[in-house]
Amino acid sequence: MLKISEHFEFYKDRSEHLDCLKEAYTESFILDKRISQKPIYFKGDSNLPCLSVSIINEQASIESSYYIGLGWLRPWNKPVLIEPKVNNESKKLDHIKMLIEALKEPENLNHLDGLMEIHFGEEWIPVEGDYEVVLTPFLVAQFLMTVRSIVRKGLKKEYYRVTENLQSRIKGRILVSQQIRENVVRNRLTNTVCSYQEFGVDSSSNRFLKYVLKYVSTQLHNFKEEGLKNTLIEPLTYCLGGIQTVSDEKFYQFKQKENNPLYREYNTAIQLGNQILQLMDHNLTKTSEVKKAYPPHWIDMSKLFELYVFKKLREKFTGYQSVQYHIKANYQELDFLINDGDFKAVVDAKYKPRYRSGNPSMEDARQISGYARLNKIYDKLKVPENELIPAYIIYPSDLKYGDEIEAEKVDEIEPNEIIELIKDCKVRKSTSYRKIYMQEVPLIFS
């Protein structure tokens, strides 16, 4: 298996790409002709490549982007695992804690689309038993935080059917065949098997959530990292406590769609619950074996960073719609729009380490400048036409540089008294562009 990190071509010297392939695929490695891996695209979108590999005249190129996960390199029919960026040997990006922190903002539960994709129908990939693949805990964390939001709002109440053997009374409809089998032939003449409806939280959807929660609880001991277990136990305990009045029922999968917009989190929770059952059940009988298997899957780390940034922005700008996420204007989509009293700004999240120093790249500067000049944005923010809307680029403050960026000559950035978007984090003013600022945000490392 080829194991690399996200944005591999940025952090790894080009001369080492060939060595990585040789080390991973010694038996079936071919050098005598051109081999090109058709890029693996996220959700089939050619604008979102996860990985591409090519060999030309003994020169290899491995290009990964801002996606982590597991997939197949078909020229060699071999798997590839892309891991989160490791800052150094002692610090590793903790994407699970970042996800949980991001989902503490309830509105983020409406923006989980596009965060990941899983190909359950493709050939599953065996992985050594002592290696923790991110898919299972990532799904579990999303499920727990979604159910946590449901419990905080209050479980959905609805009518559900109850079948009960009542004594000396009748309620609803008598089930004749069961009445004969359970009472008449046994001479229980005062009992009646009845079917009737009740209104409450003990519905099939809530029973499904409880089953998945208890299933996750029993499987949590299989997670090898103690820190990961401790991270997940708190929301799991909270969810189990809030759903304990619901009856127990076993499920293999659950197919039901919630159409009430007040309870739309149920659709997310049910989808994630089905995926967890499918994934864990596949490996349930193999927990003691050397290898487990996982479906090809990809997680968009730049999307996760956006969710994380939105949570951080909401910590400062707490008013109703003070921070708006993914605003569409003139066939373009902005990351964030801030409209908080007298402060108004366009904000773009860039999951790039290059902004630890230097000015924005020309491409990024053009993009965010274009956002800040859209007529629809001026109308929405009610900014006079003769004013320039401030534009912020938010970047991770603690990703390690690559050698290429360290050697790059950049303009000096001078301190300036400007508004911080993230509490207690450095913000800088661009020396090349007017009213473009760069705001750092620290990531979470384990």
C-alpha cells in the first residue's frame, strides 16, 4: 500500500516520488513505459482531483490535493492511503476533534453535504489490523454530533403503532389470529390482543438512533487510540442519556425520510447511522484478524476547514445571520459573508500554509476581490458604491512549510490595527492589495 499525506507534491521533494512508489509496489512496479493513473476525482468532479500518479521515462509524479482517504491505483491494482498532514513526528492534525468542534455550531449540520464520499459498492480495500483508518471514527463523530443536536432540541414525537396483550380491556383494533393463538387456546378469556396508536418519542426513527448509539458504544473499545475514545465518549454519553426512554429494537438498516423541516437533522443522522452499520458489520467478524477492509472513500479537508472556521467566526459574531455561509451571487459562491452592525466583510477560507507569511497569491487575490465587488453583495450588505468592502483570507497558522515556500521571497507584512475575525489570533494587512487582510486560525493537533 502506498501511504502518503495530503498535498503530497507540496511537502515532498519531486525526486522522492519514484522512491515512494518503488517502496510501496516492489513486486508489480513497471518503469519501461509510460503509466498514468487517471485522476481520482472527488464525487466525479473533474475540478476536484484527489490523486493522480504518472511515470514518464523513470520520472514519477504523485499529486495529492486536500483530500484524505483510501482508493485504488488501477495501473498496479494497488491501494493508496492518503493521511492528514503531519506537522512533525510528535504532532498530527486531529481532524476528529476539529470535526467535533465545528459541529458544536448547530448550523454546520446543514452543511455536511460535500464533506465526504464513500463507495460501498466498489471493491473494499484490506488494511493492516494495527492501522486506524479515519473513516469509521469520522462517521461516528458526525453521527454523535448530529444526534446530540437532536437530543438538545428534543426528540421528535409522532404516532406509532403498539401491539399489546391487554387485560380486561380493549383498545384500538383486535388482532383476531393472535388473540386466538395467545389467549383463546390458552383459556385466557379476560385478555385481548390489541393494536392501537400512541403519540410520543418511542417511534421507529428514534429506536433506530438508539440502536446505532448502543452499537457504537459496544464497538468503541476497538478504537486503538485512547485520545480518540475519550473524544467520542462525551457526546456518546450525552446522546444515550437523552434517548434512554426509547424502546430497544434491532435494525440492519433503516429507510425513512423526514419531510418536516423542523426535524431535518433526522435525515442526516439516519444516513450516517446506515453507513456506520454497513461499515462496522462488514468488519465485525474480523476484529481479531490481521486485516480489516474498508470501502474506497474520500474526505475533503478544505471543507472541514471551512466548517471549523465558521464555528470560530460564530464565536465572535453571534447575532442572527451575522455570519452567512456559502452565499451565492452571480453564479459564484462565497465562503462567508459578515454583516454585523457597522462591520461588513467578505471572507474566504484557504486551507493553505503559504499564508503564514507573504501576500495573497494573484489567483486568490483576484478571486476574493471579485467577490467583494459583486453588486448583489453590495446590496446585501447595504454598502455605498464608493466604498471598498474589506476582504479577509483565513488560513491555518500551524501547518508546516514546504521547502518551496520557505525559499520563496515574499513582501514584508507590516502590523496594522484592524478587526480580528478570530479571537486572540493574529491578523495582517496585505502590502500589495488594498483592504485585503489575512487572518490566521490555529488547528487542533494530537
